[in-house]
Amino acid sequence: MSDCSDCFRVGENAHGERATYARFAFSPGELVYTVRGKATPERTRGSIEVGPAQHVEDPYALYLNHSFRPNLRLEKRHMFALQSITVGEELTFNYLETESEIASPFVCHATGRTIDSSACSK
């Protein structure tokens, strides 16, 4: 299901942030989405790092929020379900597992931890 613009809905989450929600259910390990767009060396607040010095701004992935208990994992450009995802569930991934630097540091709502480049695993 890698080229399906109607797979997602953007709305507001409980924290008042824009968020991406599933319109379909996904099984653990299932490919949920493939990040599309031209990769550039420029990191931005809305980009996703898909490889060394490769950052992509994708309109469907733009509102995937960070979580320490994510339901997606990103491998290069592919997003896979880590667990069963239900219709209407917010889609999240752990930024610290994919980004070598954080362009715009923020505080995680769930933990109160500051998410910045010093916390990145790469």
C-alpha cells in the first residue's frame, strides 16, 4: 500500500498538533507507506532523513509525530507497522532512531524529555 493518498487523514491530536491517522488497518510488519520526493542534503523541520545527507519533505509523512512507543519504523524510505494499527489510530515513529540531527528541538508530550540532536542515536 505504498502509493495510496487516501490511506491517511490529517487531523489534530490531543496535544493540539497536526497528526497523521490511518484510514485502514495494518498488520505487524506490513508496509504502510513509502516516503516519496526528491532527497536533498538540506534538513528542515518537516523533512525525514532517509539516508546519510538525504532528507525528504513528503506531504503524507509531514505530520507523522514522534513517539517513544511508535507504531511505525522507518527503514530508508519504507514505513512498516511495528504492531497492529487500527483505523483512526495516530501514526508515529521514533525520530531518534532515524534522524542524525533534530532540526527543531521540542519536548516530548508523553515523557517531558527534550528531543534534540544530543539524543539522536546516529
